Amino acid sequence: MAEAAVVEGVSKHFDAGRRVEALIAVDLVVKEAELVVLLGRSGAGKSTLLTLIGGLDRPDAGTIHVGGLKVDALRGGDLDRFRQRTVGWAFQTAGLLPLLTALENVWLPLALLGQADGIAIGEARAVLRAVGLEDRADHRAYELSGGEQHRVALARALVKAPLLLLADEPTAQLDSESAREIAMLIRRAADSGTAVLFATHDRAVAEFADRVLVIEDGRVRESG
Ligand SMILES: Nc1ncnc2c1ncn2[C@@H]1O[C@H](COP(=O)(O)OP(=O)(O)OP(=O)(O)O)[C@@H](O)[C@H]1O
Ligand SMILES: [Mg+2]
């Protein structure tokens, strides 16, 4: 399988009174249809790494390629397009628009990309079906349970068919059964071709991974 994301020698520090080396010479590869779990404690550097790969911040050193694009060199409209189209995000909080329906929340990214309503609604419905929530399509987001909201958020991330899904502890606030459901849905997304980098502190998620990397004090290594 082709390499979806390639990170080489990436370092990042923060200076908020005290200098923090958040990432130190990180190398990693995520291939298409591969689910890589990035396991690490609080403060290990997981979110920092995902943020750089998703083009929301830039590394101090090193290079990041996603889908053949050199992310750390993208600027302006190219960077906007990369953020909008190439990468999907799943976060610890679902972050839905509460007064919109489940369907509208999933449809919105396609509308913002300028996709015609008829096609976009059909695609949004199909992805909601894939996360098992077709029967909740017309419920407003605030009427859904926490686990259901996370499934809608995942559908919203996947509806654009991103090359790479960046999942930043999407199961952290869920009970173990809902967490498993989300992890299984992410597994299924990988099986249908999406590259996934899944950051978590929950070892149970490793069961769903093709490969587990451990991040500790800003350094990434293979597990075991
Ligand atoms: N914007 C920032 N300014 C200053 N320090 C930061 C900033 N972002 C992150 N850090 C520091 O960098 C280190 C890594 O943070 P990061 O958020 O990547 O950890 P994490 O592994 O995602 O942790 P958690 O599991 O708690 O989300 C931490 O020591 C953190 O305090
Ligand atoms: Mg984090």
C-alpha cells in the first residue's frame, strides 16, 4: 500500500515561560488502509504531532508529507484546501452543532466544499448508515447520547473521504462499550482504505491497530 503520511525528523518546542521539547526527531509512516495507534500518556506530545501532520501548526525541523504534499511548506489557499479536503479529524469532544440534525451536521462539510445538495445529502445519509445511525438522521445533535454524538462526528469526518483520519483520543470520554464501537468504526474506515493515526492513552485500543507506536516525552518508537 502507498504511504499516506510520512513524518521525518520532526521536532517542535514550545516556549511558555519554560522551554518544552514537545517532539524530538520524530519519524513515522502511515500507509493507506493502515490503522496506526499512537499510545502515550498525557503530555507525551500526541496532540502536538497530530496538529503538525494536519497542517494546523509547523514543525521547527523535519518534514511532513501527506498524500505526496509537503505539508510544512503549504501556504495560503493550498494549505486551506489541504486542511479541508485531505485530512479528517476526530476529537475527544464530538463538537457537533447542537441545533442542527445529525444529517445536517454530516452534510455541512460537503456543502462547504460546494458539493450540490442532492448528492451531498445522499452521501451524508450513506455515511450515517455506515455508523449505524440512519434512524437518528433527523434528530437534533443535542438530542443524541454522547456515544451517538461521537458516531455522528466520525461520520462528519469520513464523509469527505479523507486520505488521512487524525483521531485525537476520540474514545476518552466514552464508556468502554461506546469506546469499542468508535474504535471498531475507525477500524472499518481503515479497512476501506483510509489511513488512520489514532492517538490515545488507552491500551485497549491497541487491539484494533495494525501497528502500535509509543510516544514518550516527545520521542516515538515502535511498541514492544
Ligand atoms: N501551545 C502550547 N504552548 C506551550 N506548551 C505546549 C503547547 N502545546 C503543548 N504544549 C506542551 O507540550 C507537551 C506535549 O503536549 P501535547 O498536548 O502534545 O500532549 P498530549 O500527549 O496530547 O497530552 P494529553 O493526553 O493530555 O492530551 C506538554 O508538555 C504541553 O504542556
Ligand atoms: Mg492531547
